Amino acid sequence: MKKPVKQSIVFICILVIINILSSIFAFQWDLTADKRFTLTKESIQVLKEIKHPLQIDLYLNGEMTSSFYKLQTATIELLHEMAKQTPYNIKINYMPHPKSISEEQAITKLTDMGIHGTVVNDSNAQGKNAQQLIFPEANVIYNGDTIAVDLLLQKNHMSPQEITNASENNLEYAFTDALHLLTKKATQRIAFIEGQGELPDTYVYEATNALSKYYQIDRGKLTDDPSTLSAYKVLIIAGPEKPFSESDKYILDQYLMHGGSIFWLVDGIKINEDKFQTNGESHTIKNDLNIDNLLLSWGVKINAVTVQDRQCTPIRIATQNSGAKGTYNTLPWFFAPLLQPNTKNPITAHLSPLKSEMVSSISVLSNKIHVTELLSTSNESHILQTPEAVSLKYLGMPTTKKYFSQPSQPIAILLEGRFPSAYAHLSRPNDCKDWPLEKRNISKPTRQIVAASASIIQNEWSNEGEQSQPLPLGYDQLTGQRLGNQDFIVNAVNYLAGNGSWLQMRNKKSKVRLLSKENIMPKRLVHWQALNIGGPILAIVLICVLMGYLHKKE
């Protein structure tokens, strides 16, 4: 047998063996700098908990724009990668859905299932603008239970291309979060504290609903028995208006000392709401809750000031035009800052700005506690000292840099470490039972979040009476935007409850690599087209010439 024939047979045999081995032992190398095709250890851990076949009903299919097609491809690739980490099959069903907003009955059916469509503008084959209905949703079905997953993030402050990229980055978190909820074996408990005039459950309805997917939620007053708090991972104190007693403070202090976490959402000032509604103005006073010594012992002070911000949400005000029927003007409401999230912390990474109103600032004193700023106003802020009034007179005022000249103000901070007790050198209050465990003067390693406004967690209501319904948390009725309040509350509680490792998945970023506009100009475009068409042909010709040369040489 001639030598070239032998070499060809050996070469073919090697290719067959490699093909057989690759079909048995599937593997891949992720050579991307941002490891976009590598699952996190948190995802792999959840996938190992799957004990039954998994079904994904994918509604993002059919004809769609290139950005949505890219999102669909990323979703399918992720699900295939997840399937490699579990012995059970992951079946993907491509679900039919209405393609036009005119198919009202079909849209209503999907909406009732929790599947919401998105209308996008696109051009048809004739180049005319046309509206297209897309459903960027998926249902994860496991062991008889179903959880809906939003594939498209709602980011009003981003461009469409940035939203698509952020949505791709969020896919792993979204599906892993759904699988975690479907496979979790035990439910942790958290509690909203009552008794000091905190926000009623109607105004934390949306936050409670969002958190109830992860936790068993209770509401109740602090009692003289500290042991009742031992079962709770996190206590939420949202909008208190009455002073805390020494007994209540001691119980909260020792709860923290023994490793509990507290989420404070506390207003630094308050106004007379009736006077403001009548006169359009009310002077501010300090919201005295008798907790200053607690916070100061941990190196924190909520300042009795009102922070205005040039970057804010609007307000609608009725105006009267010389006896004619009243009209409405929409004007910036500087007392409702758009809070800016810290993009480098997992709690606030990838969040939209947050809606707020009547916020105060926070001062951090030097101490050994690790402090991270989570939310702040913009660099165009102005501070009003108490008792300067909250007034409608600020509507329509010129937004000069001279007035909005103060730097960003911290509105929410994360505290981590071992906290000193405010009662280290004080005896237990007489009306409080002793903690069932030993009194501690230094806490176990734990966390707290302090926010200088309860408006962050407060949802609004539409209409009045029987027709009234809660609006989504962070929803602005005038702009129609859904801001980042709900994501912040859920992320914050998850982090405080010790589930912060999940949030690390949200820090996974893939850089958008866009084509240079200079390189796609008509002159340059011809160059690249010629290179793409002629390059492969030239390569084939060179290979043929080289093979002919080697053959003659032999």
C-alpha cells in the first residue's frame, strides 16, 4: 500500500475516534475574558438539587428583531449549559403566542397566566414601520409547580442595546432564582415590626408580596420577651413615627448582638400632612424616635434635614386659568429625588434609580464597622435644614447650578461586622425580660442596612374605594416608569438573611462590543466586504498551490 494512502487512512481513523469521544465526553473551553459561558458555583449547586425532569415553556420565539433573537439565543444556550449539570432532562417547549396587539383574547389569556407582552417598533419587508408583539417570558415547570421568569429587564435609564445586554447578563440569575424557589426545602422567616406607627401592610403590600416568594413573613409588636425574635433572620422597621421605649431598644440591641439583621427604613424629618394639603407648605421637624443612641453606638446618624435633588420625579399640580376650567401642569418635584444605586455592590448592581420622597441624609462616624454606601442623591443636591419648609413654591423654580451645588448625599448604607452594644455599660430595663441567652456586649458577625426614608418601600394605590388597587413598588404614574425599588428591597433582605451569594450572579457582566462607526462607513464597508469575500477564496487557492507543490516534491 502506498504511503499517501496509509496516511489518509490513519488520518480518517483519528477523525472518527475524536468524533466518537467528543459525542461521549462533551466538553468545552470558555476562552472569553468575562467567562460568559461558564455557570457560577451557585447555579451548579442549585442544579444538583434537581430530582425531577424540568420543563421550560419559552414564549420568546417566532419573528422578532435581531436584539430579541440574540436574547432568545442566549436563553437557549444557557438552558443547554444548565442541562449538562443535572442528570434529568430539561425540555424546552416553544410556545405559540399572538403576533399582533389586535388579538385581544389571546393576549388576555396570557396576561392572566402572568405572561406579559412587549410592543416593539420594527420595519417590515417594504421598509415601513410596523408594531410587533414580543413575549420575553418563560415558565419554569418543576414537580407540578410553575414560576414565571422575565427575560427582559425593565431599565428605563438604558438604551435598547444596553437593556438587551443587561438582560443577557441577568439570565443565569433569573433561572437559578426560579429553580432555587422550586427546589428549596426550608423557608426562612422575616418580620415587619409594628407598634411605633410603622407603615401599615397596605403600603408595604408590594414589598411583602415580592418577599413572600422567598420567606415566611410575619407582622407584630415587640414584646417584653426577647426570645420571640430568635426565629427571624431579618427584622424590617419601615416608617416608624412614635418613639421606641427603652425596653424595645434593648430587645433590638440584643437581637443584633446574637446575630440577627435589621433593615431600618426611617424618615429623618416629618411634616404636617394636613397643613401641606391645605396650604401647599409645611415646616419640617425632626422625626424623634428615641433611637439616636442606638444608631450612634454603631457609628451612624440620620440627619434631621431634607435633601432636594435636581434629578427627581415629577408632580402634577392643578392650575386655574382666569376662571376657566382647571388644567394640570407637570413639574419637577425636587423633594422626590431619583436615588442612584452603587453599581459596584451586589445589592444595587444593575438596578434602575429608585423612587423616593422626603429623604434625609446619613452621616457615618469613624468606627470599626465596615460601611458601604448603597443609595445616594445626585451631584446636584441641595440640603434644607430643619425647620425649613417643604413647599410648592419650589415648583417651577430655575434649576441653577448655584442652588443645586452640593455633592451627592448618602441615603442608604450597609453596615457589616461586629457591632458594639448600646447597653454594654447599662443594665437591662426593668420592664424587659432577660434575653434567654447571655447578654452580649459585642455582636456576632452580622449586618444592618439603614435607609433615611421609608418612601423607598412604600407602594402607592390607584383610585379610591372598592376600585383601589396597589401599584407596583417604584411605579411612577406620571412617567409610566417602573423604577428599581422592588429589586432593591428584595436584594437587601436576601443579603441581610445570608443569601448574598445569589446576588453575585448579578455582577456577571458581558461587555458590549460594538462596531466602530468609522469602519462601517460606505468607503470602509467596501474594503471589509472585499476582505470577507476574497479572503477565504485566496486562502483556498494558497492551500491548493501548497499541496500541489508538496505532491510534486514527493
